[in-house]
Amino acid sequence: MTKFYCRRHQELRHHGLFSRWRGLKLNISTFNIVGAGLLFFGVLAYLIQINGLATSGYQIKDLETKLAQLEQQNSRLTVEKLKLESLDAVRNRVVSLNMVATGQFDYLSADNVAVAANR
């Protein structure tokens, strides 16, 4: 190396491009520590996300089971409702309540009806 190059390099180190890097000592171990920290937080975030997905999967399976049970209960109640509304069931209830059959019906007509409006 020439004398001029060495002197110019020293001037740049003290006054120029390298002056801002002078206080910062970067080496392989610092990069390894930073890399290990980033890797640790990345793995931690991944585990949290996977745990959330697994938990929501169990919740979905539980809700699907409850839905199937409710559908079975709904079909059972529908059949029971139809049985209670059947004509035989109504006739049996009429007898048990001591109701009397009516002979003739009189209907009221709605012709010429006056209605008052509240204003």
C-alpha cells in the first residue's frame, strides 16, 4: 500500500464515512444473538397462532355436535306437536274437558260499521 492511500484511509476513518460506525462494534456474536432473538420470537408467534387454530377447531367440533343434538330434538318435538294437533287427540281432549258440541253458528257482519279516529 502506498503512503498516500494509508493516510487517506485514516482521514476518512476520523472525519468521513466511517466516523458514524466508530462507536458501534458489530461482530459475529452480536449478529448471532440478534438472529436467535428474532428466531425465538418468530417461533413463539407461530406457536401462539397454531394454538389459537387448534382451540377454534375444538370449538367448531363442539358446536357441530350441539347442532346435531338440537336438530334431533327439533324433529322429536315436531312429531310430538303433530300428534297433539291430530284430530283424534283433539276429540279426546274435548271429551276430557266436558265440552259440548254446538248446533248452529251465528256470524256478525261487518257492513256499515262506523269507526272513530283519534286525532
